[in-house]
Amino acid sequence: MNKRTDLAVECRENVGKTEIKGVEIKENRFENGVLTEIKVLTAEGAESLGKPVGTYITMETDGFPEGDGLFCAATDELTRCISGLIPENGTILVAGLGNTDITPDALGPKCASMVFATRHIDGKTAQELSLPKLRSVCAVSPGVTGQTGIETLEIISGICGKIKPACVICIDALAAGSVKRLAKTVQISSSGIEPGSGVNNARKAVTRETLGVPVIGIGVPTVVDAKSLVCDFTGNTANSSEKNEYDSLVVTPGNIDVVISSASRFLALAINRALQTELSAEELLNVM
């Protein structure tokens, strides 16, 4: 059974091969976690894996740190991964995708609200506030099409046309194919993001091709579909060709409000650290 998932590591597991032509895979461990980097190098590799050409970095941990625990190896590693994908210069647009009225889908907007927006702070203001040199950053939560009647891509594209960012960082909730990665995993990709794809409500993709600038997708799996969950628990392999009324059923953790709170703070701190290198982690945490 090929489980429905947004995670490249699970797409690799679905293929069932150790080596995939046109795909490079590296794994590194750190304190209380593991990083898996998957590079899809060719069109053949993209077809085999079911993921566009690009880099996919997956962090798997025991859970998301909170409070003083945010100053840890996981935050350092996530910051390093994001830093390696963003351009050195230019304005960065951070877009928090999702619906604040649905808790499992609120990760993006909640995280974007904690990103340190600086584009409006000119040199004189920074000097008066005794601030160091700041990277130009702006943040937006475009909502979802059901709320606005406008495609997420259209909103972000319109903003890009005005502010001309060097890169867009999109944050969104994802779907996992296995309960073991639910609410314990972060995926960073250089190939952008397709809002709603994990729950069969795919909207227009937000990518370099559709925006004309690099797009980094960052997400946390907050739901798993019921069929995959049953297979995890029973060890039985369902026939993926069989369709029934439960195909659209997804499951989320009972403490999803806590997960969203801690995950969004974790992501926001790492993003802020990657963008504002002249400020300490403690200073950035104070402005979140």
C-alpha cells in the first residue's frame, strides 16, 4: 500500500528500494534526532519518488522543544538547514499557509505571526533603537481559498510583484503516512509547496516556476489518513485501489493545540535565527 503522504522520506519508503536512480540520500544523527537529506536530481528520480526535483530535508525528533528547551541541538540543526537554502541577500517573504479556524491547519499562520518582520524598519529607526543590521523580512498569512475566494498562489504572487523578494518561505501543515512521524517531524524542501495536497484538497502550487523566485517549503505533519493509521496498528496492507466512504477521513492528535503551539514557536525561532544572524537566539525569542 502506497500511503498518502507529503513527506519525501515516506515516498522513499513507498518505493521500497534502498537506491533510487536519480536520487541521493544522506542520513545524519544529532542529539535526540535524525536528519535525512534527499536530493531528487533528475526527472527520472522525480517520477520514481513522486516528488519534484529539489532538496528535501526531514528532521525527526522525540517532539518539539518548549521554553528553555528551545535552545537545543534540534533548533541549531533546523536553523542550519534553513540557512543553507535561503539566498544571502535580498528581502525574504514568509507566508504562513492554512486556516486559523481549524487547529491542525493553523501551523502556518501561527508561525508567521512570530516571524520578526523588519522590512519597514529603516536604518535611522534601527539606529534609534540600537538594533544591529537587520535582514529585510516581511510576513503574511493569506488564509485559504474557502475564506477569501482567492487562490493562495494569486495572493502571494501579487505581493511578490510589489516587494520583489529574493525568496519566499512557505510554512504549512502536512500529512504523514505513518503515525510515528505525526507531530514529531519537520520537512524543509527547495521545491516549494502544494497547499492542501496531503488531504486531497490540492490548490495551485507555490513554486519557483509559478512565482519566478526560489520557494522554500517548511512543514510539520499534523494529520494522517485513517486507512494508513489502521495499517500501522494492524500490520495489514489495505488495497489502495479499493474506494470507500472512509477515504477522506483523517486523524489528528488529541493534543493538537499543544503541538501547533510548540511546533510553530520552534519553526519561528529557527527561521528568525536563519534570517537575523546579528541577533542572539534569546533576543529573537523576546520579539516573538
